[in-house]
Amino acid sequence: MHSQFDLSLWNRRMIAYGVERQKIFVLGFAVSQNATSHRIHLEARSSAQQVLASRHTPQPDEAAPTPGCDRRPS
């Protein structure tokens, strides 16, 4: 996270003057990074759940037999 923070600085300098403004800038950076990471995590989890759901969907040839039809191929 430190390297991302350094890269976000304009010309490697803090754009806020004063300690309080610098604290707000750093806090805003941390919150935005956390929100971005959370969104990426949710999207990845959603994609994984969709893949798992598609794998467990019965295919037409794997469908349950018709009730009352106990014939097996000979």
C-alpha cells in the first residue's frame, strides 16, 4: 500500500498543506483503496459462485428419471 500511496502523490509531494489536511488526504486514500479492494473481492466471489452454480446445473442427459418409469436399458 505504501508504494501505491507514493505513486498517487503528484511529483512525489503531498498536495495538502498542514498536518490536519495531510491526515485527511491519507485517510481518504486508505478508504478509497479499501473500497476498491472490497469491490474487487465481491466481484471475484460473485464470479466464483456463478461458475460453481453452472457446474452443478444438471445437464439434459443427467436429468432425473420420469416418475413411474423404472425401465433400464437392456
